[in-house]
Amino acid sequence: MRHPASSYVQGINDIATPLVIVFLSSHVERSQNDTNDHTKSDTDIVLDGTVMEYISDETMENVEADVYWCLTNLLAGIQDHYTSDQPGVQRMVAKLEELVNRIDANLSQHLKLVGVEFMQFAFKWMNCLLLREFKLKCVMRLWDTYIAEGDGGFEDFHVYVCAAFLCQFSTQLQGMEFDEIFGFLQQMPTDAWTDTDVEMLLSQAFVLSTLFEGSDAHLTSGT
């Protein structure tokens, strides 16, 4: 790791994955079948493994270097997520819990009632930036917005995305007990999600950020 205070933790390999896909996509060589199939993007060709059949060692070394540079730059903005005890991740989970308590008190109360703690499911959401909750193509669309948000995209705005994501399933979750909720949150029903679904989620998150960004008192004050 480039940053001395950071160390490898489980999940950093996940974060590198979208970067690998993006840089490999620029080296796709389309066959005649691929050229005729207008529904198949360069990303699809990378994801199906075809690109690895012809990419050279030199190109892979260049991809690796680009991924390392981008990953290092990304982690520089969230460095304390991957230091001892991961205080940045814990801070984001706490903010998520406060936010959900404000925007969906019924869901927050139900989770407390059945004994589900935010740290039990949201730690992974923060540590891996939702990479295990969505297909890679959806993650790439999500991260496109995070990058466009600039400083804070992968931390502050990500919390709003997680809040909108959790509250989207509020009705279902409030009808479940601990075991059902835990299983549901570990395997979120997003397999059929497309860019359109992600864009709706991002719109909801933007509304939340507009309402609460810079208003810590809003989040921490009592109901």
C-alpha cells in the first residue's frame, strides 16, 4: 500500500475489481459476432472473459499499473477506512443509523426491536462500497456518480445511497423477524437491477443529501 497508515483488509480486492474491468475494456478487440451484436458492450466482453484470451502480458502490466494508481488515489480519500480498527467505516455506519432513524423511524425501531444492529450488515456495505450487493455493471454506474461528486463521493454520498437502498425495502423488512432480515440483507434482491434502477437509487440519495448534507444537528437531534 502506498499510504503508510493503511493496511490490507478484506474487501480492498473487491474495490479494485471495477477498476480492472474499466481498464481492460479499453483493450477489447471485437470479433465479427461481437461487432454485429450491438447489445454487447465492451464491459460485457470483459466480464465473459473473452478479453483474457488475447491480451498480452505487456498490456496486463499496463492495466495493473493504471489500476494501482487509481486505487491508491481512491483510498487516499477514505484512508481511515483501512487503518487499525477501521474508524472511517465505523463512522459511516453510525451516520447511516442516524440517518435511517430520521427518515424511516418505523424501520429503525423494528430493526432494534428484533435485535438487528446496523454494524451487522452495514459494515460490509461501507467496507466494500456495495460491491457485493450489486452486479459489476451496476457498481460501475454507481461509482461514476461517486467520482463526479468529487471529495466525499465515496464516503458522505455513499452513506446517503446506503440509506436510500435500505429504506427501499422498508416494507418487506418490517414484516420480517431477525433471521429473515439477516438473510435478506446478506443477499439483497438486486440480480435483476439495471442502470435505470441504480439511477433511481442515486436520485433518492441526492434528495437525502440535499436535505441533510451539512446539517449534523438534523441527524443527531432527537425525534
